[in-house]
Amino acid sequence: MTTEFALGDIVQMRKTHPCGSDTWTVIRVGADIKIRCCGCSRIVMMDRADFTKRMKKVVGHSEEPVRGTNEEE
């Protein structure tokens, strides 16, 4: 089972984050995947194999371009 995800997609992970949220935004795609918690904005980076194992499903697709991780919100 391959679940397609792209930059800016909202994904649901199998375990909840300590802040209580289980949804994350994909902010970098490559050999490593970088995701940002939708609850507390914490950023986590993991390899693609680990990410696909921990991801439950894609909740939503992005319609607008994603800002870089170095920019202030």
C-alpha cells in the first residue's frame, strides 16, 4: 500500500504528539521527510521509510504554496 503525499499536505500519524495533536504538515520531501505539528508547530525530520511506516493517512492536500521553514510566521 503506497500512500501518495506531497509538499504541503496534512497527514495523520499513528501516534499523537505530546501536545495532543496527531496531524502534521509536510514541509520537506526527499530522502528525508520534514513535518510540522499542526498543534504546537514543532518540526520533526525522519527518513522516508520511517515516515511511511508511522503515517496513518493523508487528511488534506495543499492548495497554496508552502513557506520555507526559516521564515517567521
